[in-house]
Amino acid sequence: MNLLAVLKEIHQEVTPLLGQGNVAKYIPALAKTDPMQFGMAITLNDGQFYGVGSYEKTFSIQSIAKVFSYTLALRAYQNDLYKRVWREPSGTAFNSLIQLEKEAGIPRNPFINAGAIAVCDSLVTHYSPDKTALNEVITFIHECCGERTITFDQAVSESEMEHGFRNIALANLMKSFGNFENDVHSVIETYFQVCSIAMSAKQLSRSMLYLANNGTDPISRKNFISSPQAKRINSLMLTCGHYDASGDFAFRVGLPGKSGVGGGIVAVVPGKMSIAVYSPALNKYGNSLVGTKALELFTTKTGLSIF
Ligand code: GLU
């Protein structure tokens, strides 16, 4: 199969859709992003790479970072992590407070904000006092990507910190229920720094290969997580990776995936490849509008879905 030709075809077909949707305005530093951008990248398990459009442009990976944080937390806490963060789709918006109140401060899954903040809190506990959770997440991404240049965008994290009232509320609510171990302010700061890590579609597709190969990076041969744990992360990406549009994403794309409000989406084809797409304008659920369409076209054209 000529994957570059498929990518070029997709690029052509989605171009008329660029401009639909809205960039994430609730984070002022992201509100200025040009909505017309598009990039798509594929890295195969054997290292072959294909890209179209702005695949080397770095952007704020936002909630895609939750996959890396969750991998580290699952590795550190194993099944104990489920006591703090459950594994069920939420059916609510990514930053909703209502369900968390009803369910006594236990977030539904690690990919909604409350769950990711609880995961971040558990990493802060795990790494202190000698190390910082932020550095460990970044170092982990370096290992996954095979590149040491990736870092976070301070302007974006500060902008989130200034306007992060809802996330601070989620953390406080968990604290009130006893599901929070550290200082709310410092965990939220770490959470925003992790969300503001900047990567390109090319780097993201490379970094997620461990999830396409049972927890072991197929290129460096480094083992990051056990095979059953990799299965669980992929399952959560399929069922919870797109907030309350997770069912629609699974229906249309048929792959485990995770989106971020920066406009990125990564998807995993187990045993074969990882695909990342970047297009910053979002649909009403907070997922890249054109990115979702591009992935839908990809699995339809190639048959490379898990179903
Ligand atoms: N930093 C974002 C927030 O907490 C992440 C949301 C997302 O990417 O979906 O609101």
C-alpha cells in the first residue's frame, strides 16, 4: 500500500473543510493559533515515516499528554491506580464537575481533566522529593520519541494557570473527598505544564509506537510498560480518548486515539503503526474537527482499523 499517496489524497480531501470549527479560545495563548493548518504523520513499527502538510510544526499537545502521564502512573501504581481513577467512559464534557460530585471525587477515567489531574497528583507523590513529575514526564517522552529537544511552552502553561478556574475547582473537589494528596496549586501547575508540552505530528507518531507494539518501543526495543497494561491504555483510548465524542470517534475511525484541545490527535494501529494529525480548529466536543475526518478517511481508505 502506498501510504504517502493515501496521505496526499486525504490532505486534498480535507482542505475544503479547513476553517470549520473553532480553536480553543478558553486558553488565551491558544486562541491566536491559525485554524487553517493541517499536518498528518505516520510512523510504522519498522521506523518508516510518511508525512504531509505541517507535520513538523510543533503545537501544544494538551490532553494527548495524558497518555504519557497515565503510562507512568500505571507503571508506578499498577492496579492500585484504579482506586483513585476509574476506567469508564464519562459521557460528559472533558472539564465537567457534575459527575465528580455525584461519584464522590473518583474521576471516571484518566483522560477527562479530573482523572488526569488525579494522575498528576499521584505522579507528584511518587517522584517527590528527589524528582519532579514534570521532568519525569518530559524525560519519558524523550525516551519514547528518541529525541531530547522536546519541552513545554511556558507561555501556554502560564495562560492556562491564569484561566484555569475549572481545573482548580476539579482538584479542590477531589481534595474535599480525600482523593488528593498534594498541594492543589502545585499539582495544577504541573498539570498545565504537562498539557503545554509542544510536539509535532511527526514526533507524536514516533512517540506512541510503544502502544502499537505491546508496550515495547519497536525501534529502540526499550520496554516501557507490560503488554497487558498497553492493552488497557489502548482500550481506554478507544472508549474514553475523545470525551463525550468517544463513541462517535470509535464509530467513525475504529482505532484507539487521544485528542487534545491544541488540535492534535494520535491514533494507534496495534502491531503496525501510529498516526498523528494536527489541525487546530475543534468540533463542539473539543476534538480536532478536520483531524477526526482525516483519521476517518485513513481507516476507510486503507482498512487499517481494529475492526
Ligand atoms: N489543558 C487543557 C485543560 O485542562 C486540556 C484539555 C484538553 O486538551 O482536552 O483544559
